[in-house]
Amino acid sequence: MAELDPAARLRERLAARRLLAIVRGKDAGAALRTVVALVEAGVELVEVSLVTTGALKVIRDARAALGDAAGLGAGTVLTAADARASADAGASYLVTPAVTEAVAEGGRLGLPVLAGAFTPTEVVAALGAGAAAVKLFPAFLGGEAYLRALRDPFPGVAFVPVGGVGPAEAAAYLRAGAVAVGAGSPLVGDAADGGSLAALTGRVRAFEAALGGAS
């Protein structure tokens, strides 16, 4: 069987795991501990936002700690330079908040991109730029009804709603046809600023229960 290309592998992993954790914080050490704790708790896809203090070092150190197979990505990737720096740090995929030059640059680097989009026009632009999947952002503005409406003209697109996604919303988005959801503060809380990792693990379990109950 032919090996899947990077974009197809990312889509397959999103569909299998259904949850992308988004880490952003002001404490690099706490952010690194949060990434490792998430993976140890069973969250296989973790994005480190580049707005995080020392984000590239966090990605580099997390990659060293977790190994090559870890689903470690870089988020809030805005420019081609951001994309290259993220690749150099060890990110295996990129996440953007919009259709930026980083989407095409990710393709040139061989990294799949989860590209941010909201309107149908932006979805078309993201796909045209080479996005592997579409990050529906900010998802809370339209909710699951908006996702259902988008899926009518784009039935084959892998949508990942991000923005205001808690456990209940996560389950609703999956029922509406999302391939996975992305969760930042409702999942990570204050862990990346030095908050409790035990509480973080509890939130992971709440998401797992909600996602496991979605059909």
C-alpha cells in the first residue's frame, strides 16, 4: 500500500484522535510541561502557538522530549519566515489563523497546514493555497449550525472548529460533521502559565468523555 502524503496523514490523524490541543502561555517552562502532560494524558496532537513566550524553544524541547512520532505542531503561523522557523524547531505541521503566506510556504517545506478560514470564500482560498484541512475560526460565531451549512457546498473538506470549544461544543461539532476540534483555554486553562497539571488532566478526561459520546 502506498504511503500517505503528509496532508493525508494529518487528516487521518485528526479523524482518528478528534482533538487538537492548543497551548499558549507566558511561561515557557510551564508551556513545555503542559505539552508533555497533554501527550502523557493521551492527547496526541498538540499545537504550540507562536504567541507563547519562547515558543520555538518550547517546540524544540518538546520534540526532543517526545520523539519524532509526536503530533507536535506550531500555531499562529503568519509568515513564510514563521513557517521556516517552526519547521526548523521540529514542528510536523502548521496551523494558521487565516489564509496567510505560511500556507503555501508549508507546502514548499513539506509540512501540512491546518489553515484558518471562516467564510466560503476563505475556505476556497485555503484549499487553493494547499491547506490539508480547514480550521473553522472563530467557530463560536456560527456554531454547529454554521458548520452544517458550510459542509453542504464543501462535503469533502476536513473542518476543525476552533474558538470557544468546550466539551459540549466539541461533541456537537463532531455530530455536525467536523473531523476534529481544536481546544485552547477550555482544555489547557492556565496550565501553560504555571497552573495545575492535575486539573489539566481532569479537563482532558472531560473532553475524552464528550468526544467518545459523539457519533
